[in-house]
Amino acid sequence: MKRLKNLRGFSLGELLIVVVLISLLALVVLMTYQHQVAKANDARRKEDLAKFKIAFEDFYNDNGCYPTEDQWAAYSCDSNDFAPYLETYLCDPVTDERYYYLTIVDGENPEACAGYRLFAKLQNNSDTDIRNVGCWPVGQGGCGEGVLLSYNYGVALGGSLVDPNYVPAVPTGGASGASGASGPTGFAPGTLVTICDTDCKCNQTLIESAELKECFAFSSPSECLAAGCRMSESPPSCTIGSKICQH
């Protein structure tokens, strides 16, 4: 009996620590699982668009044109509406909605025969393929204005996926919470800003009209880096989005 009296259980504090540790471990497992699911969904979206790209060429060979936007709107998810080009009409794996489709028209091909653009929204807004196809993360410009702000990935034929004249508003930091990137007229002369230098590195410089020509300037190096500073085909120019920065 005396030996039993010396035994004691866990204190309330010890139990709380165990519960917290188990909860943190469960949270890490859940976040890892959700990240993997998102990656799998994005891989499916990319695969779907790649399949559509092949199917569109078969459709063109048979019809002399790509599907019109009205035809696209009539297709139903998981149906055989697009057979024989695809046995099952593919839709977003999460929302079960059609991918966003636009035709490219020109003077010689006033209908849908010049080309097309097909858009998707990747869950991983940091996916490197977003910038590789010319789009921006959702919340930083997407693939264009209007509805296209909600998409960050796509494929195209017969024209560029993103309008060459489209310049997204680049979010800026600061206590004021203002957003948008500014050109040389957006800052007073003598203001210290960050631009892409001739090596396409983000460096600080003073605003002078002779230094910046049709170029974005940023309030901090981090904003410049986030904008995707990269070389154009004709050094010493850089491009941010579709804007060429000449120094």
C-alpha cells in the first residue's frame, strides 16, 4: 500500500503540452497533405490544357477552324460533347467548371480560325510556370484585365497568351497600403527608387529623366524582384511584364 501511494499521474500542465504537440504535428501533416493535393490538381490542369492543345489541332484539321466561343460554352463537363477529339470533355478538377477559352481573330480570319487562348487557375500561385507562360500570380495581374485577372496559366496558338500591351499593377508595400508600379513620372526627381539595371539586377538609383525611359520604378528592391526583372532580346534593356526598360 505504501508503494502505491508514491505513484502519481500526469499533471494538467503536462497533458496540455502533449495535446499542443499532437495538434501541431497534425497541423503540419494536414498542411503537407493539402500542398500535395494542390500540386496534383495543378499537374492535372496543365495536363488537361496540353490535351486540349492536341485535340484543337485535330478539330482544326477536320473543320478548318478552331471551336468558337459559343461552341465552347455549350460543352458540358465529363461529357462526350467534344468527341472524337477527346473522349471526355475536361474541366477543372476542383471547381468542375470549364477552362476559360477565347478565340484569336484577325482580318483574314474573322471567326475562330486564327487561333485560341485557353486559361486555367493554378492553386500554387508561386508555380514557376506562371511566369514562364507570360502570366502573373493571381492578385498581381493574372493573365490580363477583367476576367483574366482570375487566371494565372494557359496555352495559346496563333498569338500570345497575354496581350503584349498589358502591364499589370505591381503591388507595393508601405504603411499607406498603396498599390501599383510607377514609371519615371510617378516619382519626383531625386527620389531613390529601385529599377532593373543593365544586368537585370534590381538596384537602387535616383530618378532622373535621362536614366529611365518608359520603365517601371519600384519603391524597394523586394518589389522589383517580385516583378520578375529579366533580360529582353536586346541588351541593355530589361522587361518587367511586357514593358521594356531602357537605361
